Amino acid sequence: MAASGDGDNDFASARAFLEVLDDAGISWVFWNYSDDWRTSGVWTEGTTDGSWTVKNLTPTGEWIRSEIRK
């Protein structure tokens, strides 16, 4: 996605970047742990009451969860 947090996801490029970080022993974090309407939000809009489940993840959230669980 764009630096604004919106735009199309590019999981292939993100995966390549995470591999560079991994090879260099550098940890990482995803910066938008929110229910923001932008592509970068990991939760669907309205998921702020703490009663979330994996069903509330956006495509970005699903991808990030998968990467963290590796």
C-alpha cells in the first residue's frame, strides 16, 4: 500500500522486504493496528469494542496475522 496507508496491498513486495529484515536479524512491527477505513487497517471498521475475532480481520489483517504466526 502507499505511505498514506491506503491503496492496493502488495503482499509480494512486503514479503520480500520481511525476508530482507529476517536475513539481517532485524525485527519488525506493523504500524496500523486499527479499524481504520484505509487498506492498512487490520480490523474491519467498527471493531473497537474489544470483542473481535479473526472474522473481523481485513485482508491486510489476515496477511499480518499469518506473517506473525510464522
